[in-house]
Amino acid sequence: MKAIGIVAAMHGEIAGLVHEMGTDVQVHRIGQRDYYMGTLHGRSCVVVLTRIGKVAAAATTVTLIREFNVGEIVFTGLAGAVAPGVRVGDVVVAHSLLQHDIDASPLFPQYEVPLLGCSRFPADAALSARLMQCARDYLEHDFYRQVPAQQRSTLGVHTPALHQGLIISGDQFVDCPQEVQRLRDALPDALCVEMEGAAVAQICHEYGVPFAVMRTISDSADDTACVDFSAFLEQVARVYAHGILRRFLLGIPSADANGHPAVSRTAHR
């Protein structure tokens, strides 16, 4: 079985995973990035930090595919809410991804990637379904135990919900209400905005590699974004990423973290 590539844009999201790989991990330095190759929860994995932005994400994804021959890629990270019903602490799993800042018109329609003939890149349905179930079970069974009440209150995380839909990416940190409104008007089905996911999706599309993208909502992509971001990454997002990916790798999407069968509940949507 080929290795799975686990990708994140921020160091805090992969630090715990790298630590869990133990002393047998192999570190490959390529293009000023460290690719950690080893085993996580019985699965062969390559864990890497993309850094921030679409170019960085694309370069990292190409290396995972070309140098490590990964069989699938899971990308995790933070995002700002765009849709009114998406709140801080929610989890969004991509159904598809789009670059909101690409515009080669009039040669090509706005948002369409030149010469590829598409603007929206669908995530792999099977991988995304697994990731959705793992996220759902994490939020129901692990979240309230792993994130202390004081942290939840301070950061405004109360009853996190799970969403699936369009994630949009661009090379800008969206942090003002006017820009959020512009994105809502232009792309009314967009759930959240970030800086890397659609680039990963494009590369996986071109190489035919299945992928899934999960984003934790850290802010409302408005003028509080830069204030919330760092604290949320350290206190909440890294815990989410570790817990959900642990379930994903263990292959226990419908059980609790100890392997016990989960009680069926209505999922948040």
C-alpha cells in the first residue's frame, strides 16, 4: 500500500503528528522543506509543512507525488468563515475547491484555470466521506474532553458543527468585512476562505491523485482574524487536527478513540 501524504500549512498542525512518528522517522530535506517519512497508527505516512500560499502548497504537493509516490493526500489547516452559518470552531470538509483570485479573462472565464478547462476541483468522494465521518465522531466523542471549557469560552467555541461544500483559496489573508461580503456576492456557495487548498487540489487533479481537504474555522475572516488566529492554532486547531487524523489513520470512523463502538447521533450540518 502506498504512503498517505499528510499536509498542513502551519507548524503547530503537524508537530504532534511528527512527534508520534517516533525515532524511526526518516527526514528528507527537499526544496527547503522537511518531509517526515514513517508510520502513524499503522499507516505509512509522509508528513510535511507546506508553508503559506498557493505556490508553496503546489510545490510541496508535487514533491509528495513525484519523490514519495504517495497514493493519496489529506490536507488540514485553518480557514476564515465566509458563509453566514459557519462559525469559529466548526469543521469544513471540501466537496470542491476554487481559486478565488485567478482571473485570466477575457482569454478564459473568471476562476477557470487556463488550459485545464475547469475552475472547481472536486475532492475524492470516498476519502472525503471518511474524513467527514471521522470529524463528526471526533466532535461528538472527543472534542469536549480534549479542549478545556475555559479555552472554548475564551475563543468563542461552543457547539462546533460540521459542514461540507466549497472551499476557496487565494494568496491573501482575508481580514475585513468588505472583502468577506465581496466573496459572498461573487461565490455565494463558498463556506470558507484560506490560502492553499485549491492549489493542492489542482496539482492532485493534474496527477490523478485522490485527495481530501479539511479546514477548522479559526475566525470570521474579518477585522478580528489576525487577533484570533495564533491563539486558535495553538489551543484548538492542533488538537482538532491530531484527533481527527488519528481516527482517519486508525480506520475507526464510527468508533470512539479507544475503539469502542460509537452511539449513533444526528450529525451537525
